[in-house]
Amino acid sequence: MKIRTGIIFGGRSVEHEVSIISALQALQSLNKDKYEVTAVYLTKDNDLYIGQDIGNIEAYKDIPALLKASQRVIPVKENGHFILTPYPHRLFGMKPVELDVVLPVVHGTNVEDGTLMGYIKTWGIPFAGCDVTAAAVGMDKYIMKTVFADNEIPVLPCRRYTTRDYNDIDRMIEDVEARLPYPVIVKPVNSGSSVGISVAHDREGLVKSLDNAYTFANVILVEHAISDLQEINCSVIGDIDKAEASLCEEPFHSDEILSYEDKYMSGGKGTKTGGASKGMASVSRKIPAPIPDEMTSRIQELSVRAFQSLGCNGVVRFDFMIDRTNGNLYLNEINTIPGSLSFYLWEPTGLSYEKLLDRLIELAVKRKRDEDRVTFSFETNILNQSSLKGLKGSKGSKA
């Protein structure tokens, strides 16, 4: 019997479109002999839709028309089974769809940050990838840094600011300049795909960078920008029991940072259909990264340690920075659901995208099995005690 698998993507995020690209690429790569796959589109209004064209990338050129031709659904749990049931119900409409496992392929705030994982977890269905805590911590760059630092993983020091600080921008700039040398990099605390991130070389540039970052977030980070920078990425797959690192890559970009355009709109070296259909797979990169074997081993070791220190599950990608002026290595951030699920870092090792997705689903089922061994409730007569009688009285009665 085939495993009934739902791929959920989209959501209310600035990375909504990127999620569509990543998810439909995964959809094409799942083994249809093993899986009965349902594409589940989460709109920017947080409504779920299924339908014949939900898995067709061309249909997203006109989303209103796509939704009109598709069926909105709501999740229902019935007798231990997870079902997507049509809403509103129509007598001769689409039939309910039952799922055995969910593969979330979402990016950014309001979805990848643990929000969607919490929603799915309340359904009681196995889901691939990081759980609520790991997803939330991994998305908050400030909290993420504190966890890594506590586990002796090197990170750059930073300053965290909120919109309250932004109300007194002169004081905020003075604080930045007193603590960090230019150039500095300014970034939203919880966004991805390089959205809202920019480098400032002086006070005028800092004002522009702050204005840009606060467009996308209420909390931001400022840290020193390494001028002579080499970026290295490494993926990890597994869970808290066992995890392994991929090959390392060096991505290339057209500006001081790897921008949204570099990642998703550049077309990439050797691509035929353009970046819009290939996502992060279209970025120009060198695999394996041109770094010494000792540095490669160090990055792989730190990646696995960081993965397990956050309690990650599934496949993630870590982005590192090497300061060429002194050789210092820093872990920049984690991508808990990386674009295109970083399959391009695993294929050279012999792990195809199809097999990578198999592993994710196997890990999802394993985690659910492990969680089901834990007791989350027990029988009690606390609601049948005489001490609760006072609750029946009028307002202000003693319990």
C-alpha cells in the first residue's frame, strides 16, 4: 500500500513564492510507486487548497484563477485518521483526502518558524523536519546564536534592537557605532532568503539599512560584516540519535551578500529553465568547496553538533563564514527547511533527491513512534473534588 503523503507549502510569508518552487520540485521527485502524493497549498490568508492544478507551477501565474478551480479543505481527525475534508461541503464535490504523513516545505516567518509545525502537531499526524522548538529557535537568529554560543560553536557577536529602539534612531546608531566597527550587516531577526538584509559602510548607509530591515520585521540584528569573506554551506540529515553532514559548498553571488535575486532569479550556471523553476539549485556554486580538508572536517563536525544542540530533525542547511584575513570560522545561521531541501549537497555523495525525501519521511514516522511511547496524560479525579464546588457559585465565590 502506498504511503499517503501531503506536501504543504505557501503560507503568509515573504518567502511564499520560494516555498512554491521548493515544494513542487519535491513533489516531482517523490517516488510515485511508493507514495500517493497530495499537494496542499496554504494561501497567504492561511487557507488550505487541494486540486488538480495545485501541483502545477504554471498555474501559479494566476493564483485567483487557480483557487477558483481548486477545493478549499480543512483538517479533521476522525477515529485516529487524518483527513482533509472539503469546505464548504458539497454533495457532489471533491471527496475527502486521507493522509499518513505530512512533508512541510515552507520558508520564512509564520510558517517555518514553528507556527505551521505546531498546527500540524495538534492534528497528531507524523510530519517531516524540525519540531516546534527547533524550528522556532532556528528561525530567531538571536536566540539561535545564544544556543550555539552555549554549545561552544563560534558565532559573531551582535546587537539586537526592537521597534522601540527604532523610535530613537539616533541613540540606536550611537549604540551600534560604540560597539561594532563598520562595515556592519543589518538583518531582520526572523526572515530568510536574504530578505531585508544589507551591508552598511557608514552612518548614512546604516540609516538606509535599518529602514530596510524594519520593513520586514519588528526585531533586527546588527553585527560586524566581514569584508574579506568566504561563505561555506553544509547540510545535515538525521535526528537527535544519528546525524551526518553533506559535502560543503561555496556559493557565489553578485554583491556583498547572497541576495534574494542571486538565490532565486539568477538562472544559475548551466541551468536551462531559469532560477524561477529551480530555486536554490540555480545558485552558482562550487561543490566541494575549495577549502582545506581540515576546514571541511571542522565545518562538518560543527554542523552535526549544531544540528543536535537544537534538537533538529530531517534535513537542514548551515551557513558558515570564513574571515580570510585571519582564518576565523563562524556559524552564521541555520535554514531549518532549506530551499530545494539542499538536495544538491547530497547528490554528489550518492544520495539522490528521491532517496533524500525517503529519509525525511522515515524520520518523520520514527519521531512519531518515539513520541507515542511518552505519556502525555493520565487518569485523575481532580475535576470530581469537593473543593471545586465553590466554582458553581456567583462571581467572587471562594473555590
